[in-house]
Amino acid sequence: MAKGEKKKLGCWGGLCLFFGVCVLISLAAVLIPVAIGVGAWFLIRFIWRRAVIEDPDNPLVVKGLSLAPIWRKVLAAIPCFLFSCCMITSMTSQSQSTEQEPAPVTDAAQTAVAATTDSPVETDLEVSIIDVGQGDATLVRLPNGKTMLVDAGPDAQAGAVENELSKQGVDKIDYLIATHADSDHIAGMNAIVSGHEIGEFLAPQSTHTTDSYLDLLQTVQNKGIVASAAWAGDVIAYGPDFSVKILSPAEGQMYTESNDWSVVLLITCGNTKMLLTGDAPKEVLKGLNVGKIDVLKVSHHGSDTGTDSELISALSPKYALISYGIGNEYSHPYQSVLNALSSATVYGTGANGTIRLTSDGSAFTVAPEKSGAVAAPDADTTDSAPAEEAVQQDSTPAAGSVAASQAEQTVVVTPSGSKYHRPGCRTLSRSHSLTEMTEDQAIASGYQPCHVCNP
């Protein structure tokens, strides 16, 4: 070789260089995600240290500090490790996909995809204010299919709650909530706990109690049910388009009355909101600053301790629902409360029986069990006839006219359906053409009653 002549690489040298470059590229594909994962781990640790300094009373911080340091580091590493693995897998699969020509999509496959895309997805929120006389019980069916029962009325009305659960095919109650210790809200819950599978039980850590409440807690303990304290800020359930959040009682707050401890729930579904208030006083409700809502479950059976014009002006509900019993000894609902609710459409279990509501995320529809107008006791003309008819006829209707009114109940049918429904039935949410007729006409035309709304 002449002096100054460069040595040629040769075939073997070129091959080794090629493989060396390939190895470096492969290592980079692995090392880059690993480096990102390690960096994310240090970032999480940095955020944790700042949280400990700046917000030491945060529940997550308090929970984290109860763990050993090594476990905190492990918990921080887990998401970083998974993220790195996902990046490596993604890079590998992307590399493989570029080497393969995509298979042609057949007409049958296109049809199947279109059918899947167009298939309706059931996302409705369903709420039933159960008629338990002078008491309170609310059944909620969430868009994710889970169920929540808020209170269960007095002991004598446990059968009414059981009937509603059976009618709706509810075997398991995922969330059972006792708003407070008063027997007209929770005495009927003992039988429900004994006869059903319960996912989780929530109740306030009230300083006030009753014999019914103590019996309930013992039954819950005997069945080994998970029991949790209900505090403001806790989210009971949530999904892409809904949530159930506790607004009251506030942790660390000491209340003087049993009703003050009432669990207040805000249920959100899409753009709609519903407030469940238990027996919470109006002072507590005003302090929550909920804003505008669509549906208000009126506090304390329509007593003036839970509702006034100022509260209703702030909430501006479209619908107001009152759970009360005809002829109750407390004279619920008060006329002053009904006056305050003059801007809303008011339904009550005393006048309308069980009240069922459905939200599709944009609006609520209401389907009462029977027609009638809610009236204060001193305005009632009869305990059995709907007040609405009493006003129209300016006299107390006889039993025969009440029966005739029930027989003339308006129902709706679809052009291709075989069943008749209550107006507002959730199975009609996507039906655009409905025909109204009386129930007698529907039966005479061969229609069968819907098993969902049970007209």
C-alpha cells in the first residue's frame, strides 16, 4: 500500500458498520421511552414534594404520608413503567404496520362498522321519587347501569320501596345512602339491607341518632357491608357524562340539629343537574352555592325550614318534587313553600304517587304515577281526589268520578309498537312519532302495557 493511501473498509467492514447502526437505532427505540419514563418518575416525585409542603392537609397527601417511603416510590414508578412499555410497544407496532399493506375493506365490513357506529347507546339517568307516605325514598339508576337508593322511608313503607325495586328489576343496590338518622327516612332501610346485595353504605357521622339508625348500623355491620362516612367533596360515582357528588355535610363542621347533618347530593348528567336535599335546612343549602339546577328534591317534605324564595331564586329549578303524605300531622307541604316554588312545575308524592324522571343529558322528562296538583293541607278539599280536579270542578269529586279519571288516563303508542306507555317513558326517548289515546282505547286496540313505565 502506498504511503498516504486510505485503507478501504471492505465488504466485512461495511456489513459490521451496517449492523452497528441498526443496533444503535434499536437501542434508541428502547432507551428513549425508558429515559422518558425515568424523567416522568422524577417529575412525579417533585410534584409530590411540593404537595407535601404546600397542601399537607389534602386527603391524598395525608394518605400518601401514611405509606412507607419505599412504597411511595414504587407507586410513582408503576405508571412511569407502564407508560414506557406502551411507548416501546407503540413504536414497535408502528414500525411493523408500515411494512404491511393494509387489507382492503369489504362492503360487508363497511356495513358492519356503520351499523356499530349508528347503534344507540343507553346513557339515560333515571330517578324515581318513591311514594312512601310521610317519608323519603329515592331510587337512582345511573347511566353506567349502577343503582343508588337514597333513604328508604319509614318502617311501615318498606314494602313500597321493595315493590319499586322489584318493578324495576333491581337486585343489587350499588350505593345505599342514609341522609340522616330520622326514622321517616331510614327505618325502612333495615328490610332493604336484609333482603338485597349492597355494594357500599354511606351515612353522615352524625352526633344525633335514633333507635332505627342504631338498628340499621348493626344490620349493615352484621352483613359485612362496606360502610363509609359521607363528607362534602366526595364523589360517589362518575362516568364520561355523569357524576354524583356529596355537597354536605362538611367534614370538621359540628351541627346542632339532626337535619343539619343531612347528606346533600348533586347529580349531574350531561347538561342537566338534580339536587337531593334530605331534610337539610335552607341556611345550609344557600351556603352550598350550587347555582342553577333543573330539578330540586325539596327539602324536609315541603317544610319552610328547608325552602324559601331566596333559595329558589338562586337555584331556579324547572321542576320541584316534594315527598309527603296526605293528612300528615306536620301540615306538609307549607303554603309559603309552594308560593316560593311558583316559578317551577311542582310534583308531590301525596298528589302524584311515585314520580319518575329521565334525563338524556339535555333535559329531564317527568312521568308522575297519577295526575293531581300539590296543595297545602288547608287548601285540600279531599284527601283522596286530585286537587287539580277539585279546582276545575269547584267541588269535591265523588269516588265514581275519581275512578273515571283514572280510567281516562292518557297514554301514548308508537306507529310500529305493540305496547302503550306513560308519556315520558324512557323507552320512547328516540321515538319521534307518538299517538295519544286513553288507556281504555289502547287496550281496546290490542296494545299491551309497557313493562318499564307500567302505565
